[in-house]
Amino acid sequence: MVGCASDPAPIEQLRLTEQALSQARSVGAAEQTPELMQAEHKFAAAVAAMKDEHYREARLQAEQAELDARLAEARVLNEKSRQELAELHRRIARLREQLGAFQ
């Protein structure tokens, strides 16, 4: 089935998806991160659909891949924030112990 005029090639969406994948990797999403794996699989499907001129399917897959990549990024950033907060709590507790020793 050839793409029709109402479904233009989703070139911009593919670019946005590539950026989202790159950003997720840059913050530390590993290849084993489930959301990143899903995003890469869907992006590959989008590229394949694009080559076959199935533009609607390409757009849908690329949009889903972008959202999965953004979710992977958010999960990584959330985990990093959680770890930083836990470290701050440990430091505060240590300072309180030190201050208690001086009283």
C-alpha cells in the first residue's frame, strides 16, 4: 500500500524521535532499559514503514518511540534524583550526629 497525500512523510517526527533517543541515552538510559528498548524497536519499525512509504504507520511508530524514549529519560532522571536525595539525607544525618557529639 503506497502512502497517500493525506499522510505525508513524517520526516520531522523521525528527527524528533532520534533526538529523544539520543537525549535518553545521554542522561544514562542503557540499552537494557525496557522503555529505551521499546523505543528503539518502534523507531526501527518506523524507519522500515517509511522505506515502504507507509507514512501513517511510520508516524504512529515514531510518535510512540518518542514517548517511550522520553519515558526512559524521565525514569533515569527520577532515579538519579532519588539517589541524590538519599545521599543528602545521609549527609544531614551524619552532620546531626556530629553536632550531637559536640553538645
